Amino acid sequence: MGFIEKDVFETIERELERALQEHPELTSDELEAATERALQSSLDALFEVIPGVIESSAAKALKTSRKLQLGFEQRCYRRWRKAFELFEIIRGVAAEIGEKHAQEHFRAVEEERDYIFFALSHLHPRMLLVASEIDALLRTGFPDGALARWRTLHEIAVVALFIAQSDQDTAKRYLASFQFNAHRDANQLNEYAQRANLSPFSAEEIEAMGIVCQAFEKEVGRAIGREYDWAKEALKKDRPTLFDLEKATGQDHWRPRYRWACQHVHAGHRPSDKLLGMSEAKNPVNLIGSSNSGFVDPFSMSACSISDCCRAFFERRATIDSVVALKSIQVLSERLGHIALQLETDTLESYQKRTTFKGIATRSLNWLRKLVS
């Protein structure tokens, strides 16, 4: 019985005893009615204090839960240690060389107005942040959450590759798109500010955003719409989509995996046994917490997207360091997929052997007990 159920049950028990003591002459039906009235008034008071009861009673349960989670994370890391270490190395190289690459060319990029490099230098750290989020989700046992974040990582890589192969005007429109989106979003926020309990933008702030958009409109030749409208001229298409960018960059073979990753982002029906975290389960359960199953795809897919994003950035104004780093990341990314797959196979086989041996030992012990008795 949980601590909430325990408190409610004790309240009901007290009211029953009180009703019996106060009305010993009542019939069973009359006693039931009197008890219901007493319970209702008591429960009304209980519901007012129950949040405090939950908070004060939960300390022990929370401590136990945290201890269990910490133990899980340690076992999870032991199982996938080689993959975690290689993933960290890949991210480390991408971060170190990415920072150096940006700093080396900063002044030249400003002087030459290299919007392509400027856009890529912003996409690269964004990629690294999402990759770190994927690492955190895997370390805590959420492969499906990691797959959902890979969806974003893939989008960043595709946009980076597309900008890298496009002209300066396309990169400029991409950079300008933020201002137009911010202006639209601010107006929408004001529309729902009262209902959403949000502080609205002032008329002066909205006007200032509009002025910025007008300046950018003159600079790029038009207003920029939502989503991938900034790529319209480069793709020669009125309403470009991510799929159009994927095809233009040769990344459309990722589309099935992208659609797969979307299943964990949206609310469409998805049976519980289709989750990555349930991929090694023998019996169906509703997974609501951590699992150390299903890490191969998030690891390998994330490494590939990191490699693609590095290719887009490091090949722009390439140096010996950036070329060597890119080749290293590409080799290590391919290796990570093989290592993760081998770890999954080896650790699962080892676990199955241990459980089989344990089952035999348990049955033998039970047989001996019966024999002795």
C-alpha cells in the first residue's frame, strides 16, 4: 500500500470507529449513511492537506528511487562502456577542432562576409549540444528519448550540408529567418498571452522587431516565411521541406529512420513492445522508466550525423587540422556502430547464460530439498 492510500485508509477507519461510538443505536443502513456524511467532511479536509502529506511522506521513497536509479546507471555504463567512451571521444574531437576552426577564420569571415561559414559555425555547437543531450539520455537509460533527439541532430546535419553546398544568398536568408520567425512568434504570443498566463510584448517591442524584419527584407530581397522557406530559391520550389533538403544533399536514404524517430516525438499510437527500450524484453510491459536495451541505433545514427555536420563545417576553409580531424571522426563513427552492435550481442548472450545457469541451480536445489524432506 502506498503512503497516499495508507493515509486515506486510516482516515476512513477512524471515521468508521467514530460513527460506531457516537451512534450505537443506529441500524446498519442508518450507520452507513452517517458514516458517508462523516467521511465526506473528513475527506474534504484531507484533500486540503494531502499535498503536504505527500511531500513529507515521500522522502524515504525518493531516496530509495534515487539509489535504484544510480545503481541502474552504473550497470548500464558497464554494459555499454566502450561505446560511451568512443562516443565521448568523437564529441570531444568535434568540439575541440570545431572551436579552433571557428577561431582561426573568424576575422577573415567577417571581412569577407562569408555567411556560409558564419551559419555553419552556429550550427556546429548546436549539433554538439544535442549530441550531449543524447549522451545524457543514454546514460540514464532512455534510448527512445535519444532516438527522438537524433531527429533534431539529423535536421541540423542536413541543414548544414545544404548550406555548405549553397551560395552566400541562401546562407544569408537562413540567418535572417530567425528575425522573421521571432516577429511572427511574438505576435502569436500576444494573441494568447492572457489565456496562457504569459507576459505580452509591448507595442514598442513588436514595432522594433518589425523594423528589423524590414531591414532584412531589403537585404535579402523578400520576407522569409516559416520552416524552410529560406531555401526556396536554392531549391526552386515554393514550399520546400526537410525532405527536399535531404534529397538535395543525398541524405534522403535517412528518411525511413527519420520517420521512425518521429514516432517517439508525436502522439500517434505506438504499441509498448515497439520501443527500443523493450527490444530485449521477453514479456510485454508498459515501459515508464529506464532501460539498457536498444542503444545500438541511437549510438550509430548519432555518430553518423555528427560526422556529417563536421564534414559540412570542416571542409569550409579546410586546414590540415580540420581535414585530419574529419577523417578521424568518420573512421571512429563507423567503428562505434560495430562496437555497439558487438556489445549488445555479447552482453545479452552472457546474461542469458547466467540466467540459464541460475535456473538450473535453483531447480537442482529445490529437487534436493524435496529429497531431504
